[in-house]
Amino acid sequence: AQSVTQLDSHVSVSEGTPVLLRCNYSSSYSPSLFWYVQHPNKGLQLLLKYTSAATLVKGINGFEAEFKKSETSFHLTKPSAHMSDAAEYFCVVSDLRNAGNMLTFGGGTRLMVKP
Amino acid sequence: DAEITQSPRHKITETGRQVTLACHQTWNHNNMFWYRQDLGHGLRLIHYSYGVQDTNKGEVSDGYSVSRSNTEDLPLTLESAASSQTSVYFCASSERSSGRGEQFFGPGTRLTVL
């Protein structure tokens, strides 16, 4: 079975400071990993994805994530937070056994950005 | 541009009534999914479909049903709405794949059962 743990339910940063959202996964096979963002009262938008190519993945809006197999981690980072980054972020895993592309979601991390 | 739409965006209904939430995608994706989102639970899978005439139960399928008569649509029906089904519902779709592809999400339907 696969699972995802987002280590912080809430993260608060000041505008212009770095962002770190932590995610650990469990999967018996080579996983695909995703980060989605959800702004208030909106649907989920894909930020970035890892699918066994480069371990450092760059996404939209300056976000990136590094796949570390030895640590089973896929943390999301951004060098400098912007007010518009305030949202809920979901780490998601899918593995090779999922012929139908089913996803397992983490519980989410709410990012707050202070002026 | 291809998209995935949901209707209605907001719905208030009464306990015991049948409710149907619509999901329509123009991506021509084979796979479609329904999730519910509740505080403290993230997104949980209700039902999914890998193609026309195919439907499968997810993690929280009790009280819900789906049917897939064409590629574009996967309506979700609450047979007899209960207050515990008050939630935000998201539809998603993806290409048929070996598990590598991302899912594309609709804007959501906020359902309140009184």
C-alpha cells in the first residue's frame, strides 16, 4: 500500500523568506509524486511532478521539489514567498501498480504568508 | 482549451433527497474520478471509472453511485442524501497510463445537506 505524510498541517512564513513544505511517502514500487496547490474556494492545480527522471523537479511559480529515495521524501521549496502563495498544498503519490492512475493524497499543508 | 467542469457549483438539499452532481471533461481522458474533501481528511476517493461502462468503488463509496455512458461525463448520485455527505466534491480525469500521469481537477461542488 502507498501512503503520504505531510509533516506540517500549517506553515507560516514572511513574504520574501524561503518556503519549505515537508512530505514523506511510502510506496513499494517506483512512485510518481506530485504537488498540487489549492487556493481558497478553488480546484486543485498541479504545481510539479516527479516521474523517475531528474530528481530535482521545477514547477510553476518558482516552486521546486527534490525526490530523495533514501529518505523517502519529496519536500517542496521556494526561495522567496509571495503573498499569492498563500494556499493549501497537497503532496500526492501514485505507484506503478496503479494501472488506473489512482492517487493517494497527503492531509495537506496550509501555507500562510505574512506581509 | 480542454477543461473539466462541474455543476452545480453550490447545492443545498434536504436529508433523504436524491442529488446528482455533474462532471464533464473535454480532455478525452479515459479515467475519471470523484473525490470528497473534508477538513482533517484531505481528499478521499468515492468512485472511479477507467472507461465507458466501467465503474469502481473507492475508499468512501457508501451512499454514492456513478454511471459512465460516454467518455466525457461521470455523474455522481447521492441516492438518499445524509448530513454526513455535506462536503466539497471534486471530479478529476487522467489519461490511461501506467500510473505516471497527473489528474486534472474540476472547480468543485459545495454540497450542503440540511
